[in-house]
Amino acid sequence: MSDQPVEPAGRQWTHAFRFIFIAAVINAVSFGIMIPVLPNLIKEFTGGDTAAASEWNVVFATVWGLMQLFCGPILGMLSDRFGRRPILLISLAGLAIDFLFMALAPTLAWLFVGRVINGLTAASFSTANAYVADVTPPDQRAKAFGWMGSAFSFGFLVGPALGGFLGDIDLRLPFFVAAGLTAINWLYGFFVLPESLPVERRVAKFDWRRANPVGSLVFLRSHRDLLGLASIGFLFQLAHTVLPSIFVLYTGYRYGWTPGFMGLTMMGTGLAGVLVQMLLIGPVVARIGERGALLLGAMAGAIGFAIYGFAPNGWVYIAGIPVFALMNFLQPGLQGLMTRRVGPSAQGQLQGANQSLQGIASVIGPIVFGLTFAWSIRHSGVMHQPGLAIYLASSLLVLAFLLALKMGRAPETVRAPA
């Protein structure tokens, strides 16, 4: 079996890409709905204690990250062996169940169970990325990954605004709506979405030696440049966990924002991201290349986070959104460079390895950022820096930028690591 990617004839790949893009948009909207309300639901269970809610948020996010750490590589290998479509269906089913647990949970323990189920099965975005690599020619992947990023941003454009509006009515209502949208997406995947990985391009057998976090790291080490790029991705994912970890509690504490206004702010952030991903990434990457996009995204993210952490009022925070939106150049550039380094039968394994690193980031990030935020507001008399956790995220992206200067060059040929 050849390790060289097989490019679809003509523009056939654009039709296949539309299928997965629609699925990604629906998934992102349903995911975005819960973001402005889940921390407030946790806060309700803790009797209104913001610091305690932040600490419980750490527990939830850490457990979810641990599930991703161990299950991400397994799901990635399964998608290389059996195809992308069945793994997407499993992932969407787990997400729908999680939303129902959130909607009906009488205690924090029930919320915890739902997060565990979701963590065990969550592979929708990583499998979607493998799907994109299957159907997209290498020279079009940065643009395609930019569009996939816009699907996620569209989720932040519509989802949080809808979730905040519904959450102002009833904190449980957004989760019922999210569960319904996810169920619709599952039906779309079952009846409409075609398989992207032909039988002849799948791996011959499932390899347990690689379907674990250690095996994933060995896979990434098989090519020095791939490991360096994965390190950049890890720093990005780690920094990226700061806002999911503390945004709702941070903006509520510092600026007094309501769930509805938080949702509108996320909507504005999502709109800026969509504009960047749909209008700028294609032509800009064509001019500055994938490495240039990677460097631009890392530096813009570092500056954007610095503005968010410094902002003494909500309007300064909002003014930082256009700068922060340019961080959306990072992931398409990074994914474009990484997928060029492996063949078609290893794209799922690559995305599973990336998801494993994301799992590690999801374990470490909420602990570092959530506890840092809790400490900063509990000791505001000692050091009044509620944005301290966001400053840490900014520093991580500065490190990512410096690493990208060295590791972000495009490979001369595509090969599949052993």
C-alpha cells in the first residue's frame, strides 16, 4: 500500500468536504450552547461560591482530559482501521448522552458521570480533521482546516449566544436543546455522511502498542519535525484551555457580566473568528505559507491573551477580540504542516496522537488556570491580578512562537512515520 496521499479527481474533494463541514457546524453549535451555562450550573450546586465553582470546574475538566488522554489514541487508531464515519457516530452519541446528564443532573455527581461518558467517546473534531485529510489534496489542506476552524468559530458565534439566552430563562434548557441538535447530527451522520477512507487505504490490523498515550508519543517521535510541531500544538492547546476554564467565572467576577452578555461576547468572538477563517486564511496562507500562518497565529494569540488579562473593564476586553481572532491562523498552518508528514493510512493515528496531547493539556490546563484564578481572587488583597491565569496562557504562546521559528518549515516530501 502506498503511503502517498491519493488526491481525489477534479473537484470531487470539495463535495466530500461539504459533508463533514456541515456535521462540524452542527456539532460546534451544540457544544457552544453549553459553554456560558455549565459553570453557572456548577456554581448553583456550590451555593454561589465562585472560587469553589472554579475548583469543581477543575475537577470536571481534569477527568475529561484524562479520558481523552487514554481514549483519543484508541479512537484514532479505530478510525484508521474501520473508517471515520463509525467513530464520528460513537462520539456524537456520547456527547448527546452527556448533554442529557447535564440537563437532568440532580447533583454534581451526575454531572461528573456525564463528563466521563463524553470523555470516553469524544473524538468528533479529531476524527473530522482526519476526514478532511482523507478528502483534501495536500496543497489545499491549510485552507480546508481553516474552514473547519470556522465551523468551530461558528459554534461560538451561534451556540453561546443561544445558550446564554436560554440560560437566562432556565439553566437546564440549553442542555436539552444541545442534546437535540447532537441527536440531529447523529442522524445526519448515519443517513447522509459518506465514508472518507476506502477499505484499501485502511490499516490492516488494530495495533494496541500504538493505541495508547505512550504509543502516540512514539509515533510523534518517529519524525523529529513532527514531534516539534506536536509540541507547538500542545502549547497552543494548553493555552487554549484558559478561557473554557475560567471565562464565565472571570468575566462575571471582574466585569459583572450576565450569562446573556457572556453569550453575546462569545458570539462576537466567534464572528471575528469566522471572518478570519473564511475570508483571510486562504489568501493569506497562499502568500505567507503555512509556516507564516503558524507564526502569525501564535503571536496574535499571545497579544490577544495579554489584552484579555490586562483589561480593567469589559470594553477593553472586547477591544482585544479582533487581535485574538488572528490566532485562528495557528491551527490551519500547524495541521497543514503536520498532515504533509504522514501518509493516508496514518492520518487517524496522527489526529489520535494530537488528541492525546490535547487530553494532557485538558488535564494540566484547568488545574493550572483554574487554581491560579481561584488563588488570585482569594488573595486579591495580596496581589490584585484576576487576569494572572490569562497572562500565563499568553506566555505559553510566546514559547510556541519561538519554537515555530525553528520547527515550522514545510517538508520536501510526504512520508508516513514508522
